[in-house]
Amino acid sequence: MNAKVLILCLLPLQVMAQGFAGLGTDAEGFAVPQPNPTFNFPTDHGPHPDYRIEWWYLTANLTAEDGTPYGLQWTLFRSALAPEQGDGWQAPQLWMGHAAVTTPDTHYVTERLARGGIGQAGVTADPFAAWIDEWTLQGDWNTLQMTASGPDFAYDMTLTAQGPLIFHGDAGYSVKSAAGQASYYYSQPFFTIKGTLQLPNGDIPVTGNAWLDREWSSQPLSDNQTGWDWFSLSFDDGNKLMGFRLQQTDGNNYTSATWITPDGQTTAYPDGAFSAAPLDTHNTAGRDVPIRWQVQLPAKDVNVTVEAINPDAWMATSIPYWEGPVTVTGSHAGQGYLEMTGYE
Amino acid sequence: MTAATLQALLSHWWRNPLQLFTLLAGLALATALWSGVQAVNAEARASYDAAAATLGEGQYDRLARRDGQPMDQSTYITLRRAGWLVSPVVQGRLNGVRIIGVDPLTAPGGIGPVNINEDTDIGGFFTGPGQLFANAETAGQLPDLNVQITPETAPGTALTDIGVAQRLLGKDGQIDSLIILPRQPLNRPDLVEIAPQLIRQQAQGGSDIGRLTDSFHLNLTAFGLLSFAVGIFIVHGAIGLAFEQRRPVVRTLRALGLPLRRLILLMGAELMLFALIAGAIGVALGYVIAALLLPDVAATLRGLYGADVSGTLQLRPVWWLSGLAIALGGTALAASGALYKLSRMPLLAAAQPRALAMAAGRRAKLQGIAAAFLLSLSAILMFTANGLIGGFSLLGSLLIGAALALPLILDRILAGTSAVAKSVTAQWFWADTRQQLPGLSLALMALLLAMAANVGVSTMVSSFRLTFTDFLDQRLASELYISTEDDAQTATFLAYAAPIVEAILPIQSVDTDIAGQPTQVFGARDNRTYRENWTFLQSSDNPWDTTFAGDTILINEQLSRRADLTIGDTIQLQDQSFTVAGVYGDYGNPIGQALINEDQFERLYPDITPTRFGLRMDPATVPEFVASLEADTGIPASQTINQAGIKALSLQIFERTFTVTTALNILTLAVAGFAILMSLLTLATMRVPQLAPAWAMGMTRAQLGKLELLRAVLLAVLTAVIALPLGLALAWALLAVVNVAAFGWELPMYLFPYDYARLGLFALLAAALAALWPARRLARTPPADLLKVFSNER
């Protein structure tokens, strides 16, 4: 049995039965997000082991000195087998790290898995440090150091926050379905990023913008939801848009969005205000994936085309998905990141 | 036309059911022995492969502590956090089961051969009381644990999560070794910077156990092949006889216009059909043989090599295929001559009575030339063969050459005895025996091969046993062995025993690696035990003096061969370099071994404290000492092992080996006996015209029957006399050529006259038993049948 099958079996991740990545509906004794949350920092930057699933999810749009665009991803997932705690190898926490670098023609990706409780992977809130093996994301959230490496790439980055934390949905309580499934969800979309990509052809100094998402829940998807398409877009005028579309088995979608002004003011939009429609698909890793989208938020006069910089940014990891940098054209110009799940 | 022809051809078998039976039974027996042995081998190999897959043994490099001790779990975390992709392994024994703990998230192969289905309680595997995977046999040894039955797991092994294994084995926070994953990330620091106490052990090509046991399996295979050859002789005889007898039918069919091509095709198809039927029966029989043999083989392999082999047989498709293939191949081989002759036969060649005997006579010359050629070839190979192919060519040419020569030699002998016989009855007896020789020669060849194979393999196995027990005498020289539980008990024991016994020899070792080979290094105390008992394959002057002075190291043959180390080479252990002063034989040990002086050992590996000791004392005082040790210090007798007990255990292992060998011996002899029986039965009816005149001249039927029995025994004796030197030559080829090529050890050859005599007796018994029924039938032939011979007198 390979690790992949194992992961699929044991992180509660049966895609078919439970929605993508096991983000299903059954909380089974885990804590459940409640409306009107009060966040407490830096504690809430750390893990919440009584919730089933949690992530520290960083994406960045980078530019080299010659103008070549790059994408970068650093993600740490936590998944709990049981709400009870345990020590050492008995701890029911499993960790999964994904790191990727996307160039216009190549997508480098690597994955790490680890058990909680033995020190191989984890997150501490104060001082903040998230790690799995030698990969780290650590600092005080004003400045973060970030490293990751794989067999064919590595990076070493410094992140500097230029704005406040952003809370999605109702002050960080992000509803995911008409049935009321929800997660706690906040972001830091105002990082500038600077560092070096180590690729097979040599080291490349890069600069750009990064977006760090924090989300935790125990049952964020409803029974009839199978995956999502998530957009984080940074427009040239300084405004930002986070929007997602949850795919339902009945063919409809549940959507949600947050409009972020350059000074960090937010407006949350309920289901239906935001829309995203595929314009074109691309066959990658044996499946058709939409790589050009019509994205609209009429309330802000947004009507843009979002297009993948590298259509083959497929994450061939234990739980496969598509994640890569995009360009934005139309009513607003800019760049951003696109994540698409449930296309297995 | 085709249907009618088939009917005509097949009707021969209906009229001669005994021939059909001989053909099918011979082929089935041959296939059974072959596939049975193959099944045993395949099962053992599957077990090794499962073991290799379980741990990724031999596939991945590993990290282990230089001193062979378990490392702290924090070392694992340090390595991972430095970018070394390694996966931890803990192992140990519980109730005789090898418990292997892995971390499925980081292990390169997950949890080895175990398939987890949807019902598997994954949460239970990682957390809570834990879950183990083992085959049914092993699961029975772990009654108190939550064991899921997974047939793919290596026998004697239970797989579980590393956390569970640490708890079960009392190794909390400890890791035995780290598997190094093949793909490592960039920018990884050197090992010495982060974990200087660890060394990298190179992956071995193929599993060690597999290589080690190759020789054993090779010998089994040789046995199976010889048995098959014996069976093919029977089949060849049956087919030859049937074809000769069917000459009139063939003539008639061809005269009626049946094309030769179609006739050959039909006869070939007929035989292939028989081969398939007999092959299927043979494979099924082989399964039974294998199922009966396997527990003993498994016990032998476990005892000799420490290889865990499943004692239960699984039906593998590959045996069916190989069994049927060899039955078809064997039939084709046995029938090719007959079919060729048929294709060359003049259309109207008369069907001749006693065709077989006549044909045999015509063939005699050719056979003699072939025998001479093959025997000369084997003589040349004896001096030149040095590889496996050469070894098997030698075996093949020797055996077939001798088998072909047998009828000619017997014929010469009988001609001689016939000439010196005085009484009329004796003269008739010898002449009649000689007359019968062509009809019996195939059966006698089978007997010759069976006996030679038995002599050869028994000699090899017994020689191995003698060498091995001698070796045990050397290595288990101390009268008593004791294991202590902790330092306090060690101190108590040493204080108590020192004034009583002649010498205390600590047995202390570390697992390390020398020149990339996994090796156990022992620290030995200067004592006559070593100086007097150990023998060297090669050594410098006074190897013990220099080794006990701390300057040199002694290594076993395995390490010497694998690492290409010889006298005068240098070996580095920690910061100290040693010169190799001696290479000693170390039979049955799968890994390298080296021996240095106790003081040096203690300096290089200060963490190791001995917990096992050998005691030299008067053997007669051992029981008394054990009793008083328990009474005075509370160290129980269960912590001591009497040397006599270890030797008894070793001999028990060899008894198992002998059980296997004896079983195969008896089976091959049974096949040969069967061949004799069938030949005699076939000849019986044809011989009535020859016996009738003897009866008419006043010999009673009982006398004729007794002479018939005597003849079979006599021929068996003559065959046995020829088989003995042939078998010894075979043993020599197995030990000196095949074993060396396969294994790298040359074992000295010993002779076992008593065994040979017993074997000869068995062969005579087989021949007598085989002749008993035909002789009784002859003695009871109705006088009317004998009289009929004269009524048809031409």
C-alpha cells in the first residue's frame, strides 16, 4: 500500500463519500465553528486540534528581474483522526505539507507527510512557527521567513505585511452552504515577498505579493458539495477580491466573496453575488480542468477574465488538485491565484 | 477419417490399459516430484520476497548507529528537520514473532505488502491499542493482540505502526534504523554535520536470505530434476513399447490411405492429451507432496539460515503452468524418438513380434557410442567445470552417460556369468536374463538414476551435517552459556561464578558495517577456548597472539568474500585500524562477522556491556553449578543454556533436513520400483512363449516364479553396484562444483557406507516388491495358457 492510498483512507478523505478532501458534513465529536467568533491573536495563528481540519495556506505571485512571472505555494494542512488528544506516536494529528513553484512552462511540486506528537511537524502560536521537516514558515506575522525544498527546487523567502488581517464572511465566520456549514476563515493578503527561487537552471531572485489564508473547521462542506473553485485576485488599483464557488451535485453552485479595499476595509457578499463560469478547459494529468474563467462581481462592477499562467499547474499530490498563478484582464487588470478541487 | 483414425489409435490403449496406466502414472509421478519440489522452492522464495518487501530490505540504504545500538527518536526528528527524508523502523521479537514497526506516512513502501481495504480501521492502526498485520499462522502466536490477517505479510513477521511496536517491544522513544528514501530534497547538509553517530549502510542487491538459501534450493531443484528424469525414462519406455506394438495398426491405416503427416499429428495430439491429463494429476500430487514436505523444509530453513518461511502452502498458478509445461515437454522428449522412427518407417514394414527387443538390439551400438561420448565429456568436465552451467552439464552428462551405458555393462556381465554357469538351469537362467535385458533396461536405468541421485544427495547433506556439527563443536566450546538481565545481575553473577569456574568469556557484539557489509563485531577475551577450537581457512602467523594483543582483527569467510578482504588488508573501526590476521569458516551465518580483542572492543564501544557469557568448567559439574547458582544468587536456570542443549537443537534441525531428504529418497525409489513393476508386467505376457518350453521340460511354475523374483533382485543388485560410484561422483560434483558456484563454500566430502548399504537394501526391496506380483502371476499361470503356446507352434 502506498502512502497515497493510506492518506486517502486515513485522513478522513474519501473524496466520493465525503466531498473533496473529506471536508464532509459529519463532525463526529469535533468542535464546530459558531457564528460571531472572537479571535484571539497570536493564539489563533496556532493550531486548533479540537477541529478536524485546518490549514496555513500561502500563495504568491512573483516576478523575476527579467519580468518572467512565477507562482509559489507553501501549505501546511492539519487533519485530526479523532478529537481526543494523545502523546507521541499516539497523537491523532496528521500533517501534510505541499510546496510548489510554477513557471510559465513548468510546475514543480512536492509533498511531505508527518505524524503529530513527535515534533516532525506542527505549529506554535507564540512565537509563531509552522513547520514540516525542514520547511518552515515563522516570524511575527509582520515579517515571516519561509523555506521549502523538493528534489528539483527550493525557495527561501521573506514576507512583510503591508496591511491588516482580513476576516471573511461574518467577521471570520465563513458560511459554505445553504445548509449552514461553515469555517473560521481569515487572511493576510497584504504581504510583499522577496527572495530566491532555486530551480534546475539556477537561482532566480524574485519579488511580488503573497496571500496567506488561515482556515479551520470540522465539516465545511454539505452533503451535496464535491469541490470548489477559489480565486484570490489582486487588482492593479489596489483592491483585492476573494471569491469561491462550491460545486454541488445538483449542478448549482454556492458562492461567496469578500471585497478588500487597499486600506483593508472589507465587504462580504452572500451566495449569488459573485459568479465564476469556465470559458475554456485544458487537459492536464488526464482530466479536463477549466483554465480560463469569466469572473463577475456586479456589485463592484467587476467583470474580468481570469486565465492560468501555466495551465498544467496540477498538484499531483496525495489529494490531487489544481493550484496556480493567474492573470486578470477585463474591467479590472491584475494577477492572482486560482485553486480548483474536485476535478479528479 | 480423422475420427476413425483416432478411434483406431486409441483402441490400442483400451486393449492395453496397463500400458496406458504406466504412461499416465509415470508421467504423473515425474511431474509430481518435479512440481512438488518447485512448489516448496517457490513457497520459500515467496516468503523471502515478502520479507524483503516488508522492510524494503535490500532496496534502500539505511542509517543506523555506528555502535549498533538503537538511536533516540530525537535523532530521527533532527534528521527530518534538516531535510533528510528518512523513515524510522523499530523491530524486535515477541512470542517468537518478528515485530516490525514502521511509520506508514514516511516509509517509501507504506506498510509493505499489506493491502488495506475499506474495512480497515485506520484510526485504530495509528492510535488507541494499535493493530498488527500478519498471516494466519503468525497471528496465532499473538493471541492477545489485535491482529488482522493479511496473507501477503512475510511469515513469522507482524507489521504494525511504529508507536505500537515501540510499546510492545519496550522500546519507547527508540529507533533501530532509518530507511533513506530514494528522492531527497536539495540543500541537504552532510550526515556528519547533523548525526555523526550514524553510518549509512548500503542496500544489498537482492535479499541476503535469498542468496544464502540458494544452495539449499539448488539442491532440491537438482533432486526434482533427477526424479523427473527417472519418470521420463518410464514414459519413454511405455511410449516406445506402445508404438512398436501399434506398428500393424499404423501399417493398416497407412495402407488405407491415411497421410503420414496426419498420422504423426494425431499420434502427437494423442500423447499431448495424455500429457495434459497426467500433468494435471501430477501437479495435484505434487501439491500434496509439497504440503507434506513444507513444514520440514520451513523448519530446516529457519534453523539453518534464520529464514522465516511459511509452513502453509498457497496454490500458485505458476506451478500449474510449470508442471503442465514440464509434463508436455517431457512427453515430447520421450516420444520424439518414437515419432521420428514412425515417420521413417517403410509403408508396409511388417509388424514384427518382439519388436521392442529387436529394436533395442539394433540401438545398442548407437547407445554405446553415445554413452562413451557422454562419459568422456563428464570426465573432461570434472577437471574443467567451475560455474553453475558447467556443474549442471557435468551432472547431466555423467548421469545420462551412465544410464545409457548400463544395459551394455549388464549385458557384458551376464554374458560372462552365462559362460561360466555349469548347470543347465543356471545356463538357461543367465541366458534368459540376458534375453530380457532390453525389455527391462529402461526400468533399470530409472533405478540407476534414482539410486545415484539418492547416494549423491545423501552424501552431500550428510557431509554438510558433519562439517556443520564440527563447526558447532568449535564455536560452542564453552560448557555453559548464561544471559543476565541487567548490570546488577551481571555483577552478582560475575562475583559468584569467578572463583568457581575455570574461565568466564563475555560475549559482546555490535552491529556495524565494514566495507559496506552489515557485520557483527565481537570482543573476545584471551582464552584457550578460542586458540584451541577455532580453525582458520587462511591466517597469518599467530593470529590469536596479534589479535589478543589488540593489533589485528579476525573475520569470517562471508565478510572476506563479500568485501574482498584478505590477510594483511586493513579494516577501520571507529578511529582504530586493524589488520586482518585470519579468516574463519562461519557456516550458516547470513552476515559478516569480525572478532577483536576485548579491551579494544570496550574502548571503541564503551556503551556496550556484555549480558551473555560463556563459562568454561568441567562438563560434569554443569548441572550442579546451575542449581547452586539459582539457589545462591536467584539467577534462574532459564537464563542458562547448556552447551549440550544447543547442540541437540542443531542436530534436531538436521534431523528435519534428513526427513526431507529421506522422503525424497523414498519417493524416487518408489518411482523406480514402479518402473520395474510396469516393465515386468508388460513383459510377462510376451514371455509366456519363452517360459512354456522350460515348464514343459519339467520346471514347476513355482520354480519359474522364484527365478523371476531372483532375476529382478539380481539385476537390482548389479544396478546398485554400478549406482554407488556414480552416486559418489554425483555427490562430488554437487559439493565441489555446483555448491561452490552457487554458494561460495566448498564443503569437504565424507563417505557414509552404512547409509549406502541401507539405500542399496531399499533399492533391492523396491525391486523385489515390484517383481513380486508379476512373479506370483507367473507362478499361477494356468497350465492351459502354457500349453496354448505349443498349439500355435509354427
